[in-house]
Amino acid sequence: MSDAINAEEAFVGTVEPEGADRLDAARLGEWMEANVAGFKGPLRLTKFKGGQSNPTYRIEAPSGNYVLRRKPFGPLLPSAHAVDREYKVQAALHTTGFPVARQYGLCTDESVVGSWFYVMGMVDGRTIWDGSMPKDAPPYRRDTYMAMIDCLAQLHAVDVEAVGLADFGKPGNYFGRQVERWTRQYKLAETEHMPTVERLIEWLPATLPEQTRTSVVHGDYRIDNMIWAKDAPQVLAVLDWELSTLGDPLADFTYVCMAWVTENGGRSGVMDLDRKVLGIPELDEVVERYCQATGRDSVPDMNWYFAYNFFRLTGIIQGIKKRVIEGTASSAHAKAMSERVQPLADKAWEFALKAGA
């Protein structure tokens, strides 16, 4: 359970902003009075703990509580930290009744707080850090997992044309573009030669699956990226939309399913748990639920998709490893994560072999 405790310690709660994290509260208050419907100051700012790539703040005011997410200060990669895209997709989805926070405003005037930011409503609820849900009863666990799948199916059913998201991503060849992207990211952050990764870089683009559907894709959809009701298995808000785009919905679904092939370690994996006793549905039940909700007869063999998802995680964690080596990400949490690169690559290749590599 130590990892779960560490997750709670690392990510739960707020702290007083220090140094470069401080924002001009008076200037922000003026902007909110002019741009946020119903806002009444004064405001108090605290920063959420944890390693968000887009720093996130809690705003308390007489008119209610809000959340601010901003780009980091300083030079950034062109497509990184796109808070405007986060704002756009959530604002569009909110109109459909999909569970996201209400969006109040986007600011692209860097003179207000020093970088682009957006403000949304604060959603109070529960975060499930440990997939075993140790304090809950088996029926509650089962209903929670099924609610997570139903919510994903609801996302994938959104009519992108009708909600103004037809231009939110490029059409077709989603996995081809993603493999290319994460290969490029890995190479930019490479710190040592890893034969396993090189084999994946050669094999994945040569074996791309056919894309038969296009939808909004979240990109990091998992049980701990949601706010849950405190007393019901209900999703109140899906969080962290920075990787969202238009793409193959199977990317999201198979990413969720990785929990069933990942050990728990106090986090979202359920592979090594006694799922029957805990009430956690089996993978085939999750597949059946998703297929029923999305009108599919079946899903393809998932081994290629698992290989792809573990490869993508390899690229993401390699970026953290490079920053650790360079001394720009020296936290104990970052160092521990950086040690996962080779195991993730090995896991990716394990599934590649199952897929016929």
C-alpha cells in the first residue's frame, strides 16, 4: 500500500504558491470580474499538489470555488501544454451533458498571470487512487468499474460535428501518427540504447490496425483521472484532457483495459488482485459492456493495442528520465518513475510477441 499512500501524499490537497508559481491575485481578480459570469471577489489562490504538466490552482471566492489551469512559464514545445484545446473540448462536451467541469473562460493575454490559462468550476468529489478500492464493498466496486466503461462509451458517442469539434484532430491514421509522435519523443529524450525499444519502433508502424471509427479520444482515460461522487458509483467529471484529440476510440478503450494486465502496486492495476472476491469485473465482461454500449459486435485482439500503449508510456517516462538525468526533475517521485522505462518497454515487446512479432 505504500505506493497508494505516496500517491495521496503527492497529489492530494493544495499548497501556498511559492516563487515562480505565484500569480498576481489582484490582476486575476480583475480578469475574472470581467470574464467569469457571477464571479464576486476577493479571491484566494492555492496550488494543487502533484506534478501536473499544466500547473493547476484552486480559487476560493465568495461566489464559489474555481479551478485555474495555466501553461508553464518559459519556452515550450509548439504543441505542448495546449490549455486552449483542453478548454475547447471540455466546453463542447459540457453542452452534451457529458461529465466535465463547467468552463468559465479562456485567457490568451499573457499579461494577466504570465501565460495562457483557463478557469472552470470546482467539482467536489472523490478520487480513486487505488484500483482495489479497499474501503468499498464488492457490488460498489463492480458498479464503479462499469460506470467508468459506460462513461467512456458516452464520450465515444459524441457527435463531433454537432458540438463543433470536427476540426479537433486530423482524420484517419490515428495510430500511425501516434507511433510516429512517440517514436520522435523517445528519440529526443533517448539516454541509452535499448534494443527492445528499437524493435518496437520497427515493428509497430509495419503492423498498424485498421481504423474503422473516429471519435473524441481522451488520451489518458483511467479510474484516477476522474472525480467520483462520494457516495455513489457515478462519474462527476473526467479530468486531464491535455492529450485529447480526434482518433480511434479503441485507443482509449484498450488503455483502460491495461489495468487488467498491470499489477496493482497501490494504483490502478488489477491484474494481481482477487477480482472475484473484490467484485471487480473480468476483462471479458468489460469488453462485453463496452461493445453493448457502442454497438460493436466485438473488439479486435488487444495484444497489438497493449504493445502500442506500453510503448507510448515508455516514450512518456523516457522524457521524465532525461529530465531526471539533466537535473530538471529531481523529485523522488520523478526518479522512481524514470526507473520504469525498461520494464515498460519489455512489457510492450511481450505483447508484441503475442500479436505475432
